Amino acid sequence: MAPAFSLFNLLFIFISFSASPYSAAAKTHNAPQDLVRSSCVHASYPNLCIRTLSSYSGPANTPRDLAQAAVKVSIARARRVSKYLNTLSGAKAKRERVALSDCVEQICDSVDELSRTLGELKHLREETFRWQMSNAQTWVSAALTNEDTCLDGFHEVESEVKDDVKRKITKVARVTSNALYMINRLDESRGRPKLGH
């Protein structure tokens, strides 16, 4: 009886140790993914947030890293859409031409505002943190408004490209919304741990 009991104890200890999420190796290996998942869970578009930030190739070890990564994803998507919109300049109907022209301008403004946000996030300082976060939130909110305005411009347009444009702009707006969420999280964390990262 005693040997069986000892064997059971050893087996239990072995399984407990193996499955422990607190082992150093597991913790180090999974830390960035865990941060992405825990940070994205309350984002406007959590699945999109996890997908885009998990595949991001840069560092994602702090809330600041994630905020920067989210803004970079948004800039990349906005630039792609801007190039696409410029290929549609041969639109025939006047209303469609106006909507496309306005949309190109709005998305260019979004890229500019998101780029300024990224610059601010890269140079956060303790003494100006609140002011810099306010700037970042304002610019990303403006980028989101531009994207919504672009979509509104197509409201009464009937054309073959309308659905495609709306789909692409909606994707940009969703990653931008997630970027704003990440910036708000960073603001709440007061830049911890460590701004000078």
C-alpha cells in the first residue's frame, strides 16, 4: 500500500510541476502572447486585435509596445487603402468621383494623424506624459472620424466599387478603433512599466 501511495504522490507532483503556468520557461515564452490576449480582450474588435497584434513582428512586451504596434498596423492598412483608392480615379459618375476624392483626402489625413501619434508614442516622457497622451488620443480619434466621414460619403453612391471601398475602409476603421483602445489602456497604466523603454 505504501509504495503505491508514494508512486501516486510522485506522479501528482510531477504533473503539477509540468502543468504549472508559473514555470520560468513557460512564463518567458508566453509573456508577449499573454499580454496581447489580456490587452485585447476588451477592445472594440478583440479577435481582430489578437490577430493583428499576435502576427506583429516587433516587440510587444509592454502596454507602450502594444499601443505603438496597434498604431503601426492602422497606418499600414490606411496606406494600403489610400493606394487602392488612387487606382479608382477613373470613376464615371460625378457623385462617385466626389466621394472617392473626398475619401482619398480623408484617408491621407488619417495617415498623417496616425503618424503623428506614433511619433508621440515613441518619445513619451514622464513630465509630459499626460499632455502627450492627450495628443495621441485626439489624433487617433480624428483619424477615426475621417474614416467614418469617408464611409458616409458613399452612402448615396451606387457603383460597383462602393462595396469594396466600404469593406476596406471599415477594416481600417476597426484597427484604428483598436489602436485608440490600446492608447487609452496605456494612458490608464500611466506608461508603466517604464517609459524609457
